[in-house]
Amino acid sequence: MLTMLLGLFAAFCWSANRRWQLLKVGRPIDRLDDLGERLKGTYVYAFMQKKMDYYRGAGLAHKAIFVGFMILLLNTLILWGRGFDPSFDLWILGPEGVELPVLGVVQLGHFYDFIKETVATLVLLGAVFFLYLRVGKQEARMTHSGEAVLILFIIIVMMIGDFAYVGASQVLYTKYWTSVCAGGELELCESVGTVAMHLGPMPEAAGTVSWGLYPTPMGSLFAVLMQGAGVQQLVTLAHLGFWAHATLVMVFLNLLPHSKHFHVITAIPNVFTRNLEPPGKLAFAGTSEAIGETVMAAYEAMEAGTTLDKPFGVSRIEDFSWKAILDFYTCTECGRCSDHCPAHRTGKILSPKQFTIDLRDHLYSRETEFLDRKGGPQGAVEDAHHAHDGHGDGDHGHDDHGDHGHDDHGHDDHGHDDHGHDDHHHAPMPDNPAPNPDIESAPIDLVGNVIHADVLWACTTCRACEEQCPVMISYVDKIVDMRRNLVMLRGEFPAELQKTFSALETNGNPWNITRMDRAAWTDGLDVPLMSDKPDAEVLYWVGCAA
């Protein structure tokens, strides 16, 4: 047991740490403000899973599995404890009961057994329902993968294994323990005792096995079904059920960082760090003067073979914030976003789900590149900022400095790089003590290499995807940031927008209505103006063209 726990837990820690370090590739952003509102939303959307109710069947099944795993975690701890001490019962959940004030002796163990088996049954039913959606019905909105089916299979085997363990233990305890030990079969007696002793002291005489609603409805049902088996068979079944649950929990844990089920770990943090700005509010791009300065600086950087330290919008995966990367981790691939996306439903190339998956897969494919290079995850960002030129020239946007966008090392005789930055800026990060100097981060533009430009322009920014997402992933901000980079720095946008942009630049509105005609819509209407009532408390803004 100890070897299994330590080995699999160490493997999980390694994978989880890689994901944690990869999160640092993202840019900093503050998501710890207004803790009260964040905690409230976490309770509503993460624990109560409010948005799961939008799909009633799947919502109920998911809630059953979520609640079940919370309660069954205690059972898992008990089983791990029994790997060291067969009678382990967490000190208060044994058969002898616990003395409580006022209530007297209470069988907490029996009460927990009943709750545990009830929720385990619900978890089993929920997993079977999801298996039906994926394999039987093949719900179109879902991503159908062997990994998802494997996870459901693990959950089903864990629940059935636990029922089999309880049932076999009850048969051995009630029917065989006394007779086997009385018959002098010491080795078999010890085997039976190892399985059954957690149920209490050895009975004085053998009894009969029967079904009971309380405290173990499913365990006693399995006991009735297995009572005809031989002693050795029951011992084997009990051990199989025990080790199936105890081991598969750790196998399941190790699969999480490598699958869509990573949301089991990341969903609650993702909901907690959600954007609290008013729905639909986009990040401030800056004043027109500031944007103009940024664009000019970007073009100057292009000519110099560098880029801005702070990019305008998003061009590459490292331009996203750490919260965006957490969004990628948390995607459950449920397809609710795409199921309600008007662009996707009308045959456009955009699928919010696939957009997120593609970015996540691109990030994962570059994990070694980002984490094991000199400077670690933050170093990868810095490298990208000083490595690429114009925006995506060549297959991966490399400049003229070599295969990875550098000269031999980009340094002069004084220990500075071509852009006057001291070498100390590229020292290994503390969390990456053994960098590989041979690994460099290639500057890869997302548009054209990962995401098709038409995907971005198909979005109407209606936020239907965000309203549906049960784990509060944001999509519109990512798409808009990538659009901003395309338009402002690369000058790439659909031809249909040329007239709109010209109208905005000339007259400040997309319909190209001149300033002289802005008030024409009020002709014949008794519309009060601010010039008529300068002391008015409220000014109604009727639009950019008025």
C-alpha cells in the first residue's frame, strides 16, 4: 500500500507541478480583488453548480458524481488506512459506536455507511448515464474520446469494487469466520480475519446473510448474491474490490493533469478567479493617442528585429494571461458553448469549444520548450519578446537571426545581447534549477499556425458561450485580443470591414454619418439637449452617430 501510494502520488506531483509551471507562461493579472463576491460566486457556480441545470439530465448526473466524490473521499481514506491496519475505521466510524453528549452512543459508522452507499449508487448511475451519452447516444456537442470513456469506466469499476468488497466482507464475517477458525485452518482463518475484522469481533456462531436497507443497501445486496461462493473465492473478491477502489483512485488522480478531467482540480480555482467586470465589458485598449504610439512603436520594433515588451492584444500563446491558461486547463469539452454559439449553429468555422481545445493543445505541445529552457516559463515569454520580428514571417514567425530567431547567442563581447539587455535578465528561475541551454522557444504566431483567422471574425461577441459555460471560461476577451493584434499591428481584417473602419476614423461612427448630420434624427421631435438643460442630472447617450 505504501509503495503504491508514494509512487503514484509522486507521479501526480510531478505532472501537477509541470502544469503549475506552465501556468506561469501567462502574463500576470490580478484576480484576487473583491474576495466576498468571488467566494459567493464559487459557492453558487462551483459547489452548487448552478449552470449544470441548463441540461437537466447531465446536470443531475454531474451533481451526483460531484457530491458523491466529496463524501466518498472519506471512504477512500479509510480503505488506504486498512492497507496498513485491517481494522482501521478512522477512529470514530467503527462498529462499536461513539458516545456523544445528549445523544448517547451513536453508530456513526453505520450512518456513514448508509450515506456512502447511497451516494455511491448515485455516482454509479451518473457515470452510466454519461457513458450512455457518449457511447450510446453519442451527443454531438461532446468531444468523443477514449480518455473520457476510460475515466467513466474507472469510476464504475471503483463503485462496483467497493460494493463487492463490502458484500464479500459481510458474507465472510457472518457466515464463515467463526467456522473457518474453529476448524483449525489457521492460514485461511487469518485471511478471513484480515478482510472481516473491521466489521467487529468474531461472532460466537455463524449466522445467515440477508439484505437490509440500513446500513449497507448495496453491500448487503452483493452479499446475498455472493453468499454461495466459497471462502477462498470470497477472500479473493474482497481483495479485488478493495484494491480496485484503493488503487484506481490514484490512477484517476494521475490521469487528471493529462486529460479534460483536469477540471476536477482546476474548476473551483477557475470560478474563483473569474472576471468580475460587468458582462460584455472588454479590456480597455487605451486612448487613441496611446494606441497610435503603441502601433508606431511596434512598427519601429519590427524594423529593428524586436517586439514590444508588452504586446498589443494577443499574437502568441505566451501573450495570454495566466487566467487564460487556467481557462484552457479547465475546459471540460462538454460542448455547451458551441451548442449555443450562433456562429457555430449557422455553419461558421467558429466553435468556442474547439477554439479553446486548439489553444490548450498548442500550449501542451510546447510544454518542454517552455519549461525546460533557460529561464523557465517566464524566460520563455522573454525569449519570445526578443526573438521574433515582424509577425509570423516564415513558418513560425522567425526573424533573420537563425533557426530560433537568434544569432549564435545574441550577445556582444560585454555580455549584452543585441538589444542592450544584460545577461542577468536571462538567469534561470528558482523553480527551474536545471535548465537545458539547448532548448529555445520558437516564436509561433497563433493565427495561421493554430487558429484560422476566420474563426476570430465569425464571433459576434454575443457571449452565449460564456453564459452557458458551467466552469466560467471566458472566450470573447481572447478572441477580441487576437483581433486587436491582427488589426492594429498586422493590418489584417476582412475586406468588408474596410468601409466601417474608414467611417469610424473619419466620422466616429460605423455608418459614416457626418458630424453636421448627427442631430438630424431629432427633426420634428421635442428632444431636449444638454445645451438647453445644462443642469440635468442624467444624460441619455443615444449612440455614436447621434
